[in-house]
Amino acid sequence: MIASVLLEIKAKSVDKTFDYKIPENLKSSLKVGMRVLVPFGAQKLEGYCLKIKETSNGSYELKEIIEQLDQEVILNEELMTIGLFMKSITLTSLSNAYSTMLPTALKAKKNKNISKKYETFLSLNVSYDEALFLCKNEIQKEILSLLDESITIPKKEANHISVSATKTLIKNGIVKEKKEEQYRYQIGLYEKTKPKILNEEQQKAKEKILSYQNQTKTILLHGVTGSGKTEIYMQVIEQIQRENKCALILVPEISLTPQFVENFSKRFDNQIAVLHSGLSGGEKYDEWRKIMRGEVKIVIGARSAIFAPLKNIGIIIIDECHSDSYKQENNPKYHVLDIATKRSEYHNCPLILGSATPTLEVMARAEKKVFELVSLRKRVHHNPLPTCILVDKKEEVKKGNVMISAILEEKINDRLQKQEQIMILLNRRGHSTIIECSSCGYTYKCPYCDITLTYHKTSKNLRCHYCGYTKYIDHLCPECKEDALNYYGMGTEKLELTLKEKFPSARIVRMDTDTTSKKGSLERIMEGFQNHDYDILIGTQMISKGLDFPNVTLVGILNADATLNIPDFRSGEKTFALLYQASGRAGRNNLPGEVVIETFNKDNKILNFVANQDYTSFYRYEMQIRKQLKYPPYYYLAQIKIKSKEYELARAEATKVVNYLKKNLNPMTIILGPTTANMFRINNVYHFEIMLKYRFDEKLKRTLQELDQIFIMNKKVDIDIDIRY
């Protein structure tokens, strides 16, 4: 018997299977989808068994598999199919595709194994009366009092009384011990809730979704913020479960996961597994195996949860489907929607896309009836949307209100007096974004990237948010040695200090990458704000989506123009989504909500669409621009990046790539570039970009695959292709 093994080697040039003999002792246990340890040259490498066959077509002498690493299949038939699909749409290697799908403990990579967690339990080995008779002293009897003939206790409880007495009871056969595997991640216990009564719109939406049971159909659930999409999800899943089917739910940010999990736990008890990057390697390993074993019916998680090995899926839900976080930025550059569509087809089940601000591509497909459109135009209980005020920051600065406007300060005071809560969005972390010497003009910049360093006051250092470079700062300019450093720009850290000065009695908490990096810190902040331990929550975009705090009646949005000025054709769309979603955090209960948006460009159409809570007008306006400029959804895009540590080499190779594309692509495909990337130098690597705009080009995929192959052996220049840009 021969096994075809895919080795965990990053090099695309070795992206193929190798045949190995299956030793006699493994012939009955080894299955396709398990990991094995094999000899490869002078090394021992791990790999995935992808096929078992009788004979080999290889011309080389076959070696034997050294060891079988799994007792159960980790790559089932569906995951293997998805891996091949990912390889075809992202041009990644197959081993990289599988590695992306699996948790660290199950990757075919040496020294990455994570052990299972066990706990030892004690139970009586004889009758209680006999045990009592055999006990020699009062300490042993005290341990015995914890047990009766039907009780099992953790060994540590007995050890708390006496380790030696516990050992003696076990040694004398009075008590027996048993090790049981324990899952590391535990969802809290919550009081069970009943389904809420749906309003007319919600009921129609639920019925429409359920009408597509056991069908492959994508449904856009387009509902204003606070329209009750989560309750619809839960009631649909309850119906799906009656058919003994499972549900897969994705949320865009880790910040949404605790609240989402809590809501679902209150309805579905312990039927839930959770997968996201905030879990430790051991916790992910446990959750993954829990899913594989069929111990749960619902999986909730962020992007990587799309690969959860659920069987018999009845519905897939992508909440806040407009979010950028559903696209992976490093290889393989997959989008969750593509994988979800593939899984929807595999399981013959509906795929639900929920959002108040769907991307233009998704809404266009809904308008063309490719997707089914289900709309929720009103909030639950018909509560009004919050009123929005646009504040001209230019006028405020003239009045001396540099940090926050007078009207926002007034409204914060009002809410504090009413004991209501406030959320303030500033989509930039740190204290100051630019530090410049007024004496000589020196500016702190990253030595490895083309970007200024951000000052973080609490740690007293400067950081590059691209490569991670960190530098301690003192008060003197490193160039002229003068005490003349000026701090410009504002991040969440500086805003927090400012608000604490302005509102000394207010309880303020900050939620950004810096304050939520430690395990459990995110949950503590959210729970504290939910319990009104804090009056004001400051945060970056992680506070803008999906969070539901009933006592929040005021949302302040600072520096609203920032994302409009990014050189990206989606900047208007991203700005609208961010601000609209942030606005939707206000007035979600019976209390009316208000939003204050501070801007230096009060007449900007995008900002006015946000202020009017008008997605439809924004959609029409933006679609006109996209059509004129030949951008999605009217054209597809592909992006090619040429990267090298040598500037001239990167530039020359980029020019060669463009010439190759011109010779091989359809003449109707538009080729833009090469040009320097927005971030030209990152970690001392130079980036050039080429953009392709196309509608139908049968030559495109083959040409890009050929380009990828050309650069496989090039050690000085790397090519990065993103087909779904």
C-alpha cells in the first residue's frame, strides 16, 4: 500500500505529493486526511496523507512512513475540496491552503503539537460503608465525606485536605482515580432566554430565509442598525436545528464575539463552539476537536471560523458582511464570502449576508436578483434612528476647541448628568501621530518604512504600526539636541487623557489594540461598560460594529474625514460604513440617540449621507462614480505587487511584468502601472503595484499562474497576486 503525502514546505516549487510505503503496522489505521511523519532527504517532515493507493507511478525508490500522527481524520473530504478551491482562486500552494485552514496544533509542521489538557477525578472503588471501615484516621474520613457511591470529585479537592491521605486512599484501593480530557475554553453560564416576539418585518424576513431551507441560495439581509437581525438569526437556527442540522456564524471583529456568544448561549446553552484569534493555541485545538466530534451544533467566530469542520450545515451566516476583516491580506488572500459560497453549495444550504451597509458589489448582485434581497427598514419596536449633527471643525478650531467641539462637550455633560452612556470613535490609536522639532524641523520616522512613528505616551515609546519597530523617546531632539519637540495629531490615548481632564468625575475606558492585547481584557472592558462601570467608551473602529449597549444615547465621531483621504477607490464606501455603523450604536433601546460628527469638510456628500442615515442615496451616488471610472461592481480587479529589497531591481521587474501582461492578456483588459505602492517601503522592502481592470478575460488566470511560476525560483524578487482585490 502506498500513501501520497503532501509535505508542509512553504516553497511553491515543492507543491506536490510524494509517495511513501505504508508499513504493516499502519495499514489498518492510516486514513486519508491524517498527518504522518516521513523522511525527506536528510530531514524528517510532517505532511498530510491525501491518497492511499496500491501502486506508485514515481521513478524514485520509495521510503516508509515513520509515524502516523493522528488517530482521527483532520482533513475531511469537504476541507480537502476547499483547499483545492483556495489554491485555484488565490494561486497559493496547496500545503499553504491547508495550513491556513487548520489550528496551529493540527498543522503539518514539526514541533507545533499542542498537548491535550487532562484533569484527574476521584470516585469510590468500594461501597461507602466499606470505605468508612477501611479509613485509618479522621483526615481520610474527611476526604471520604466528599464522596458517596455516585459522586466523582476533582482530585485537587481531596489534595487540598491532604495530599498524603489522598495517595494512601488510592494506594489501598479505597478510592480510584481517572483522567478525563478537559476543554480549555469555557463559555460562561447564563440564564436561558426565550425567543422574542418578532415584528412584521422580522417575521417576513424569517419566513423568506426559511423558504430556502435545503437550497443553495445567497440572501442579503439588509437592515438598518438595531433592526433585530440577531434575533432573526437565532430563530432561523432554532428551526434549522429541528432538522438536526448545524449553523456556522461569522462576525468581523473579536470585539463582537463575546456579546454575540453571550446572546447565543442564553438561547442555545452549551451547543456552541467559538473560534477566533483571541483564543490560545490550546483553546483553538480543543474547540476544533469539539466541532469535529459533533459535540456542538453552532460555531461562532471570526474569519478563520469559515473552515470549521462542521458536518451537515443547515445555514451559514456572515454578519456585518461589509467588513474588510473578512478578506485575508496575507497569502492566501482569500475572502470569506468565496469560501462560504463554496460551503453553501457543498451542503446545499442558504448563505445569509447581514449588514446595514452592504458593499456595492453585494448590493448590486441583490438588485440583479443574483442574491435574494430581504430588507428591514425600521428598528425593533419602531424606535427612531439617532439624529445626526455635522459639526464644522474649522470653525471650532478658530474658537480654540481643538480637541473636541463645544457642542460635543455640552452633550457629553448632559448625558453624564442623566447617567446615560457615551461612545466616542476616533479611528487612530496612540497619543500623537507626528513628532517634529520646531528648532531644526526633524521628524521621527521609521528607519525601515516610509511612515512617521506614532507616539504612545503610556509606554513612552514611538512605534511603527507597519513593521513593529519601537524606539524610546526623550524630551530632546536627536538631531539638534534642543528641547523643542512638538506633538501633532491625536490618537485614542491622547483623547482619553483630554477627556479625563475635561470630565474629571466621568469613568472613562479605552478600547483599542493597545488596551485589548492581553487575554481577557476585551471581555472585561465590554462587561464593565455593559454593567455601567464606565460612562464613556473611547475606541477605534472595533467599537463601531454590532455592539449593543442599551444605555448609550450619544455617539461622538472625531476626525471623520480621515478615511476619506486614503488613496483607495473604496475610501468613500469604507467611510460611509464606518460612520453609519458607529452612529447606529446610539439610541438602541427606548432612549433617543444622538450622533455628533466632527469634520473639516462639512459639505462632503458622503458625510451628509451618513448624517441623513441614507444608504440608498449613497449607493446610487457611489455607483455612478464606479461606473465612470470602471471599478467594481462594473469591472473586476486584480492587483500585482512586485517586492524586493533592491529598489532598482523591483522597478525593472515590475516593468517586465507589465510588458508580459500586455503581450498575453485580452486587449480589452486595462493595465495600470507599474507605480509605487501607497506604502512604498515596508521593513526595508520596496513595493511596486500593477492594477488590472477587466470584465471578461479568459486568458487572465492562466497568465497570472504563469507569472507566479516565473518568480518561484527568484530569490531576490517576490510577486504577490491578489485576484479578488
